[in-house]
Amino acid sequence: MGAYVSPVREPLIIGNKTYHQITEDICSPTEKTPTKQFVIGFILAATFLALYVFSVTWTVWVGIGSWNLNRTIGWGWDITNFVWWVGIGHAGTLISAILLLFRQKWRTGVNRAAEAMTIFAVICAGQFPIIHMGRVWMAIFIFPYPNTRGPLWTNFNSPLFWDVFAISTYFTVSLLFWYTGLVPDFATVRDRASGWRRKLYSNLAFGWTGSAKHWQRWESLSLVLAGLSTPLVLSVHTIVSFDFATSVIPGWHTTIFPPYFVAGAIFSGFAMVQTLMLVCRKTMKLEDYITLEHIESMNKVILLTGTIVGVAYLTELFIAWYSGYLYEQFAFYNRVFGPYWWSYFGMMGCNVISPQIFWVKKFRRSIFITFFMSIFINIGMWFERFVIIATTLARDYLPSSWSYYSPTWVEICLFLGSLGLFFTCFLIFARFAPVVAIAEIKSILKTAGDNYIGPNAVHAPHHDTHSVEEDNHSHH
Amino acid sequence: MSRHYQVESGMSLTGSNADHRILVKPSEQGAAIANLYNEVAKLTGGSSISAPKVNDAALGMLKKAAKDLVENKGKSLVLSGSNNTSEQVIINATNALLGNIGTTIDFNEYSNRRQGSDSDYQNLIKEMESGAVSTIIFLDANPVFDGANNAKFKAALAKVGTKVAITIAMNETANVCNYVAPCHHNLESWGDANPVAGNYSLVQPTIAPLFDTRQAEESLLVWSDNTMNYHDYLMENWKSMQSGSGFASFQSFWDNCLHDGVFSTGATNNSVSFSGDVNAAASGVSQPANAPLEISIYESVNIGAGQYANNPWLMEMPDPVLRTVWGNYISVPVNWDGINNYTAFENLEDGDLVDVDINGKKVSCIAMRQFGQFPGTVSIALGYGREVVGLTGKNIGTNINALLEADNKGYTQYYSTQVSLKKLSKKDPNFACVQYHHTMGVTDNGKEENKVINADEKILGYKGFQGSLTKRNVIRRTNLNELPKAVTELKEERAEFKRLNDRTLYPGHQYKYTSGHHWNMFVDLNSCTGCGSCTVACMAENNVPVVGKFEVHRHHEMTWLRIDRYYYGDINNPNVVYQPLMCHHCDNAPCENVCPVNATNHSSDGLNQMTYNRCIGTRYCANNCPYKVRRFNWLDYTTADLFGINENRINGEELPFYADNLTRMVLNPDVTVRSRGVIEKCSFCVQRIQEGKLTAKREERQLHENDVKTACQTACPTGAITFGDRNNKESKISKLIHSPMAYRVIEEVNIDPNVVYSMKVTNRSEETIG
């Protein structure tokens, strides 16, 4: 056994891996018969997906009247789900692009799965603005295609129209970025496979040979895409926030929305990454690659963004009071103490108060707590969107029109079903693609200053690192 | 300016428009009338009569009312809805003391309506019971449902040999007759009328009969072996009126009357004076009861005593005061604790089911909390709960008519002191009310703070009624004595709004909409009585679908025009303001810039237009509408698409109403019928605007002010709505919108609405304020 250890830095990969072992560890889930856990998980996810298909069909067939939205509250669970999923879709690109540019090497352990999560979350998100249309069969009207209708074209002033481009651009770039990363890994799997799998993976690998020229182009492309994605991470949720910020409705018409939405998106995205990674590392035995170090780093990001979001919430309250503008004041009074007070307190409790436990290192490194916190945050962030959308609409300028709204079974099933869609996609991905970026993670097995401690090692390593102690011992 | 005092126990539509409401129990009505007489007599030197005791608060107010009445002798008027002859005699005596007979009460041009007699009807029951009646013909009458003691009537009717009902549709009475003679609808009939003394009018058919029916009068002619057809009979009858009309031939007289629709013979000259015996009448007034609970029963504004129960427009028109639809709801008083909370009678909440026992008969009703309902009283509307009627009205609401009884003179009494109410633990699952927040600026002398408090704001955050910050620029109102101050304030506020709104990112667009037509609407909150005619007219004109109770329960009503109702003033006895609200056609419309597909956009003459076939139904426009006037077709309300599953059934009908060819005849061919999944809203009756423009163009002239009138405007009985071209400097609208009392709702949001309201002014007696 050999490994690289640094005298100063904790290793990013533990377990004294060799390059070959990494390949083995990461490729094997795609090569073995699926585990029982996987099969059960997949059946469950597919069932929810079926529920989703059913509820979408029902919505289109019966109409939006199968939901409980009303003359006052035109958006409810539908757009809440949309914003929630888009938010979740932010972590992947942030991890791959922004952390790449910042040279945060720990990202390689989680970036592949996080990017996959982004793709699938954006797929889920993109469904809702389409499903929520009263005449979904006319959805094509939102594209500015040439037609014979004269001046009746898309409205370039509408934030909903900006969304079309924001989301589709984000999806395209994220997909390219993700797939680019997958190409050399597909080639690795291909090289180990035979029969139909070999054919499948050679197609997926686009004839990758691993030549220096390939690597050079691959690296340049990765950088270019990272550069493209970085502003997108900020722009997408900024534009989503414009859906609300450009309106005239008190509680929506707020300049704080863009940064607040972006922070919230990263917050919820990281929470979802945590949820997924904790399950993956356990079931796919990737504890050596997705270490407590990763979990702690992500918890730090969660603590930071959660606190930013908390500051935003308080700023909103302050500004509402400070504005002296009655409608604004009432909108926020209503959020906190109105008939939807429970969603506000759900949001505050899950998003602002509970993440504060991550100031304590012990909790940051506790898998159990991290898992529950990640679920909490996901719930809290759903509440946040619900508070912004439904609570605000429920009571605006004219008290005569105030109303209340609770969902029908169709709306609930659409949400649960979209989780089914997400997890089905994710499980298929985990089955067919390496969930950790093999090529990228190999690059951090040894970084500058690390020493090789395996057979034929020239220098005796400095051994104060706990994880390699046993290994060192055997070589002395 | 006139001043209106209303004496009542429940909040009626008339009472809601009064300056002062004097709250009495229903059984105190006679006492109130007698006491008012005495107060007036005291001030005019008349002799007083014996009067039962009325509650102290009411007595104090009656004194004020009497003072005002006497100060306005000959210009005042006292009216009562009492069905007690003694009480009406005292009312006449009061008017006589006030010198109103011959001035405000006109005996020369009197109304011929309401000449039916309750006592004759009760006598008929006796006669039928005794077997003295062998044949009875009902013409447009349904006493088996709507008469007092109707169970007795039905039992007695069984003893009548030949029973004939002439009716346009089956009803409870026709159902127990031997013969039913289906007659024409009014619009298929010839006829004449004499509604007001000296005024005759003609009825002529506008459509050929749809069904195999015969006009009622025609039937009567046939049955009386008269061979003349009714049209000839009618003309023959009118021949006697030609003399003195100034027309040379009868034909020209007839043609002219048909054209004008009315013929006036001029007012009669009756000399009338009061000659009743007030003292005798005083002994006949109803005596106040000592019952813990009393109920008053009233005819519904929407469907009367039940005769309009099969009209879906009227069923879905919200009750002006309660704002409920599809049924009658029992109004229970609310109790304000003086600090920060309301409770209702028996802790009832809106939509709770209650068992009500009236005169020993038990019915189940749905409760609705009602401001201004006198404690110790409840009230409920008649006309609902019909059983033999078309599908729309069948079994909707509670049958209260069956509980009506007559007094010993045979007059139907619309109240009872024998009433108890029991709360059930169930709620109406489809409770349908279009407004859930009712107050805007109710005040009280706070128990804790000993000063006038804003009760709305005190209630913020508490359950039950919703509180609100009330200084919203939605309703503007003042009292006559504070009008100059209110006008100054309004001027200052509007100047500030203008200053804010002028600070635009896009300056230099002021030229917009200054040439060509620019449509504006003006709504006078002072004239509006909240009756709801405009809302029904709008539904009829614009093919607005009726959606039924369940859909309204889910706030899916489609009304393009609604009338918001807010309570203000003394929380225990509030005043009411009604505000008709339609699309404001904002020149800086928030709905327009958010639509991703430009389905809603602005016309050059200032209309905010909907392009239905471009709409994809994102509802973004509805969310961003500050007035919440946009309506979404949640389901296929008009049976416009191919899917069967999303058609909306209103009251258990097999074929949806809108799929029925007969129902579809109500559709206005000038207006598109919308499919599901699209937004719709008030268009300012764009089809009428276009028609007016075309007429002017064909006649090669300018568009006149009267060429275009919206449906709501033409339906409004008080002329509260004015519509027109703002850019036409001669037009009424261009003057009205610059009135010092004119304002725009939430003008500060800078949406530049094209609907202008005029401040509501009450004329409360100054000494009762504060």
C-alpha cells in the first residue's frame, strides 16, 4: 500500500488510496448488481414519479381549477416549488464553478453529484412554470419565434419572460459543464467494461483517448464553462427574484430580493447537497472521498448563507417599519402575525435559528445532526418561498379581496411527485455514472508538498497524521 | 343635504345607506313609531298618545330625529315597512303633523304597485277550508310557497275542485293544481300597465315564443269564450284613451304610444287630508316583548320572496350587506369587548350551522356575523329553500317563508319573539362569501384607554375578524360638517402623490393619451347604494359565467365588477360605504408589463385590453393587480372546450347550464365567450365603445358623449357611474374627474388608474359625533 501524505494539511482523501483504488472504488457501483437498498430506493422514487405524472395529467386535463388557488392568490404551491427547486439547483454550479475559480480543492469530492443535483433540480424547477399555465398547450407563445401575428410578440418587459432565458441558459451551461466533466470518467468506465456496456460508455465518452491534447482542451473548456457559470449562479436567482421585486405588491416590491434570493438559493442548495451526499457516502461506501472535512466545509457555507438570509429577513422587517409606508408595514406585520404566521415561524426556525448550532465544531462534524439540519433547511426554504408568494398575495392593498389558501391533493401530489422525478433521475445517475469525478479527484490525491509513503519510498514520511498512522507503522 | 335616520334591528340595505341607525328590537317597532309621533307632537303642539317603552338609546335618537323632522316641516318624510295597520296610521299621522302630506307625499301621482292584501289572502284560506271555493286560478302567483301560513293554504287548497295555474315555469303552487297553463314570458307577450297614476305603458314582445305556450291574457279570453285575440283586445281597450291625446287617428296614437312606451294622461288632482284616529291606533301597536332573542325576517335584495330563485345571476350576486351568495344566512350580532377582540353571539363563526326554532318550527341555517345587528336579535332573508323550481333555485338555502305567520287581522308578521338558536358543531363546508374582511376604520371609546380608539388596529393579530391598518387610500369619506377640511386634506395628499409619481425614471411621456379618446369612469360613492344592479348588468352584458356556490366558496367568482362593502365609525353601530370596483384601466398598468406574452396591453384610447386567445394563463397579471379585479377561468365554466371532466356543475344539473342551448341564448353575441385557462376582466364594455365609434363614423360625425354607455352605467338606478372621454373637454366626465371630492384609489402606487371616485359624505347630526 502506498499513499501521499502532507506534513501540514489534513488529507482530502483518506484511506491511503492509490490511483487504481480510486478507480475501483468509484467505478464499482456502476459495475455491480444493484444493492437491495438501491432497488428499494428506486422503486420508491419511481412510484413518486408515477404520482407526479398522474397529477400533471390531472392538472392539464381538469385545469388549474383542480388546485385551490383563487382570485387573490394566483400563485401558491406551484411557484413556491419552482423557486425552491431553482434554489436547490444553485449549489452544484457554485461548487463546481466558483469553488474551482477559488481553487477550493475539496470541491472535487462532491462536485459531480452536486452538479447532477443541479441539473435534476433545474429540470424539476422548469416543470412548474409550465404546469402552472392555464393553457399549457400554448406554452410556445413564450418563445420569441418569428410569426405572423404582427406586433403580438413576447413581452420583453416581463420578468417571467426573462426567467425563460435565465433558466434555460443556466440549464444548458450546467449540463455542458457536468457532461464535460463526465467525459474522461465515462472513458474510464468504458475501458473497464465489455459487451453492451462498453458500447454505451464509448458513445458517452465521445471517443476520449486521454491524450495530452484531449486533456489540454478539456481543461480549457472546464475553465471557460466555469467562467460562464459563475455569473449565472448569481444571475439566475436574481432574475427569479425579479418576478417579485419588479411587481407593485407590497412584500414583493423590494430591492433586497436579488442578494437575498441568491444567498437563500446557495443555502438551500448546500442543504440538499448534504442530504444527498450523506446518503451516497453511506450507501455507496464513499466515506473516504466525502469526508467529515467536506461535511464540515459545507456546514460552514450553510452557516454563512443561513445567517445572510437571516439578516435579510430582519432587514426586510426593519425597512418595512422604517419606510413609513402603510402597505409595506402591513405586509410584514401580516407575514409575522397574520393567518400564515406558522409559515413565517417555520421559515425563521428552520433557516435562521436552527443553523446557528453550526457555530459549534462538534455539531458541524456530526453526521446525524448535519442530516437533520439539511432536511430542516430544505423545509425552511420551502416555507420561505411560500411566505413570500402566498402570504404576500393573500393580503395586499384592498382588504375586501383578502383571502386564504390551502392546497388540494393535486398540488400536494405535484410537489411530492417532483421529489420522485428528482430522485429517479438522481438514482439513475448514481447507477450509470461515477458519482465522484474520478479524473478530478485523482488530481488532489497528491498536492504540492505531499510525500509518498508506499513501497519504494525514498524518504521516511513525517507521521503526525492520524489517518496514515497504521499504514506507516506497517512500513517501518 | 338630506339626513336619513333608519330604525331597525338588522343591517338592511336601506339602513346601511342611512346617516344614523336607531337600533330597536323587532317587537319595539310599534313603540318606536309611537314614541316618534309623541316627540313630533311635543314639538308641533299636538297631543301625545299612549306609547309603549322603547329602549333608552333609541328614545334619545328618536328625539333627535323628531327635532330634525320638525325643523324640516314639509320637506321631511317618515316611512315604515310595518305590516301593522295601526302603526301605519300613526306614521300617516306623523307625516300629517309634519305637513308632509301634499308636499313630500304626492297623492296625485301615486304608485299602483303593492295593492295585494294579506288579510284577503288569509280570508281565502278560511273560505277554501269551508269549501266555499270551487275554482281558483293562479296568475303569476305562488302562495303555496311565499304566503304566510302556507302550510294551511296548501291543506285548504286540496278542498278546491278546479285549480288552474298560469305560470311560465313550475312552482310549488302549480305543482298542486289540476291544470297548468304555461304562459309566455314577459318578453314574448303583449300587454299594458298602469304602474303610476296617470301613466300608462305598453308591453310588446321582443322575441317569438320559444316554447308552445299561450299568453295568460289570451288564455283568459279563450276561457271566457271571447273570440277576439289579445292584441286586438288590447288595442280595443286603448281606443278609449285616444280622446284628448291630440292624435287624429287611433293608428297614429297607438304607433306613437308604442314608440314612446308610455302615455301620460297627466296627474290627477286629489285633495287628501289625514283623518285617522291616532288614539285608537295607539292601542293597536305591537307591544315590546321581553324575549331574550328576536328574529326579523326580510325579503332578500336578490330574489325577493322567492320569485327570482331560479335566476343564477341573482343567486350569485352577493347580498349587498352580507356579501354572501347562494343562500340565506342568519345574521348574528357581534360583540366588541372594548379592548381588542370580537366575539359573536353564542361564539358563532361565519359558516357555522345553527338550529333555529321559530314559532315552534325548527330549521337549520348557516350563521354569518353581522356588524350593526342589534344585540338580542338575529335576522334572515326570505325566498330561499324552494323545492318546486328549476335546477338553479332548488333547495338552495333555508325555507323561511314556511315560518311566516299572520297577526289577528291577517297581516303577515315579519318578525318573531318566539325564537331560539342552537349552535351545531358542524360548519357549512361550502360557505360562500366574497368578502372576508369587513371593516375599515371602526372606532370605539376604548375601555382601557378611555379615548376613541381605532378598533381595526386593535384587532391586528387576533383571531376572528381580521384587523388592518386602516389609513389606506381606498375609501374616502367624511361628514358634512368636516367636508371643507376633508377636501383640503385630499388636495394636499393628492399633490404629494403627484410629486412622488412625477419622479419617474422615464420622463417625457406626458404627451401620451392627451389626444384622441381617453376613456375614464367616475363613480360617486355618495350616490352608490350598493344595490348590485351594476354587477348583474355586467354579467349579462359581458357573458361573465356563473360558477356556483362551491366555486365561490373557493373564491373563484368571475365577477368583473364587484361592490366592496366596508363598515366604519362606531363599531357597535357602524356606517357603511359601498365601493364598486372594476378594472381601473391603469395607464401605467402593472398587469401589462408582467405578462410574458403581451396578452394584456394598452390601447391608444387608454383601455387595458385582454387578448384572450393570446393568454397562456400564468396569472402573473392577476397577482400584480393592486385592485384584484382580474379573474381566471379556473375550470371550463362556459363549456367551451372538448374536455368533459372540467365542466362546472352548479346545482346537481346533468347537463352543465352553459351547455344548454336555452341558457346559451343569454350570451351576448358581441362578446367573446372565454375558455378555461385564460384571464378576463372588465373591458369598459369595449364592444359598446366600438359600436359607438362605428355609429359616429357611419353618420360622419364626432362621437357624442351619449354614444357610449357601459352596462353598469345604464343599470345604475342612482346614476352613480359616469363614463366618457376625458379628452372631450365638453363631456361630463372631464368635469367630474376634476371635482374637489374626486380621488383615485391607491394613487400613490403610480399606476395612473382611469377610474375616479368621489368621496362619500354622510350627514350625521353633529352633536352625535365623537
